[in-house]
Amino acid sequence: MHHKPVGKRLAPGIIRALRTNIFPPWAPVLTDVAVVETSRWHHRLMDNEQPTNLHDSSKPEGRAIKGRGAASNPEGRFETIRHDAEDDGWSHELLDETAPRPRTEVTEERARSVISRNDSPDIHFTQAINPYRGCEHGCIYCYARPSHSYLNLSPGLDFETKLRAKSNLAEVLRIDLAKRGYVVSPINIGSNTDPYQPIEKRWQLTRAALQVLAECHHPCTIVTKNALVERDLDILVPMARENLVQVFVSVNSLDNQLAAKLEPRASAPHRRIKTIRALSDAGVPVGVLVAPIIPALNDKDMEAVLAQAAEAGACCAGYTTLRLPYELKALFREWLALHAPQRADHVMSLVQQMNAGRDYDSDFATRMRGQGVFADLLRRRFDIASRRHGYGRARELKLDSSRFVPPRKPSPQGDLF
């Protein structure tokens, strides 16, 4: 199999490595996570153009990779070169080869600012922190995948294997919070990528951010699907006593086999339910997010998730439906063709019914929960189950913003005494 570039000509070996993200057999494999240290990560936004490589979903480009959500590495929407595979008669030989699994690489990034602002009317917070770019959880449905295109990387395998860690996050967060005129409002941690994804065990950037927020008595919310959040109970419990924190645990199915394919490196569903219990028992207010609900795939579990989460101590609940912006459309269709081929057409038919006849409708009024008959049915089911299990009407608690104390600016001479 060889590749025919459109635009600048690249060596076939380079193209093959980029497209498959597979290392040659002779490459040394020392660990599952390779760390690349750089003083600063620069990325370039290329001229905008229409997404490419929107292949036929009935013919998946890649093969399912155990422990990964995506099966291929399609070009991002800003790339100016497209790579097309052409069968030269040897493809059956290549498919028989046992290739090493793509490793996770983490590159250090020196951030200039870490608080992002949001003014979308359908999102409940106005400020957010994301310690990492990309997410090793590998959830195939993740709406954040297209953001990797801004790094000139693929929203496919690159999103879950080529990660960026904002190593100076705590330092820059102090600077941001100390700025004159800063207006306090709860900061969401994990709005784009999961703050407790596996690489947090080593980098501990989320923990560092929490330490700064706790020191300043700054309110925050956390969204995660990883049990690692329990590690930081020593910070979260004192914050909870001052009404400064609320945690949301995302659980969209109780089917372990389905979860292993949809979100391969996230904590297992039953483990997340245990995390809800651990947080609740410790006095940390915790909610459950049934998100995303994918019609004809995991919607059957909605009531059971709400029931088990309530029994474990969740005080509030919310849900969203599947969103497929930009390159995610093709990636999710490819996943369906690989993992659920018999129901793929039915799933996408319902998705389109909920999105005005398209794979995705970005209208603020409907993008989170959809529209139409099936969306209305989901809404009624959720409301009935929420009332049955005693969830409050409000999705979030009103956290206390009055306790905030700006961080002390570092002295240029350091501490003299």
C-alpha cells in the first residue's frame, strides 16, 4: 500500500508513519508513555479550509486498536496536504502484520495564560482551566477532538496519543488571579479535556491548580470520568466545607464492554459510581452527568445510571446528547462501522433526527440536548427518573465567591525572612 500526496510531495515512509501513528519494529520501546520536554510549544494556525478525508463510513479506514478510541489519523481541517491511500495489491499482507500499539507522548507546554473565558448561553460557567491538550481517555465521542487541529495534529489518534501538559499552570494561574480587575466566578476544571486523565498521575497539574484555588478561597467545579479525583480529597474536603467546590462524575453507560470501546482509558463505569460514593461520604458535593447519550447505543442505561448514582450519594444530575462537530463526524462514523456495524445506520438516523437532518447542528438552543421526537422522549425520561430518585431541580450548587483572596504576588527579591 502506498500513499498519493496532494500538494507537497512527502516520502512514502514519512506519510505512512504520520497516517498510522505506528512506530517501526526496530524503534526502542522503553515505556508506554514517552515524555518530550521542550522549553515552549509553538503552534501555527494554517489558512482555514473545508474539512477533508470525509470517507465512507461503511468502509472504515483503520482497524480497531485495543486501548484506543480512534482507529485512524485523518487530517485536521486546517491542513493543506491530503494523503490518500491506494491499494497496490499488498494491503492484505500489511493487515496480517502485528504492529506495536501507538504510544502516548507528552510534550511540555509553557502557557502564557491558563484561564479561558466562555460566553456561550448554553454553558453554565464563564471561566475554565484545562491543564492538558488532548486526552488519553480516548473517548471516541469527545467534542474536544477537533481542537487538536489548532496544533496541526489529527483529531484522531493524535488527540489521544500526542498530548500537551501546561507545566507552568500553577504559576500562571496565580498571575491570572492576581490581575487588577479580576472578577471572581467559579472556574470549571476539565471543560475540554479530562483533568484526571492517566497522565495526571505523573504531572499533577490539576492538583497544583486546586492547591492555588484553595489557597485563594476561589470556587471551582470539576468534571471527570476518572477515579483519580479521589486522590485530591485532602484538598477538596476543606474546600467543600467553605462551599467552594462541586465535582461532576460523567457516567453514560453501565455496560463495561461498551465503555471499553467508547472510552477505553477512562475508569470503568462501576468504578466511577464508587467514586461518587467516596466523594459524597467525604462531604464533597457530587453530581452525575449522563453524557453523552447516544441514541440506540447507550440511552437504554440512562435510568439505571441515575438510580445507582443517587444511591451512591449524587445530589444533582444532568445530561447531554451526542455532538459531532467538524472532523468528529467522520471519526464517529468510522467507529460505528468497526464496533457496531449492524446498528450504525439506525444510530446515525436518530442522531440526524435530533440535529435538524444533519450529523450536527451547532444552534445554541438545541445542540446540547437535540430536538424532535426522540430528543423529547429523552427529556421526559430524564425528568421522570430525576424526580423518582430525588435529584434537585438545579444542576449546580451556588458556590461562594465572597471568600476570594487574591494570591500574593511573588517578590522580585524573594522572601528575605
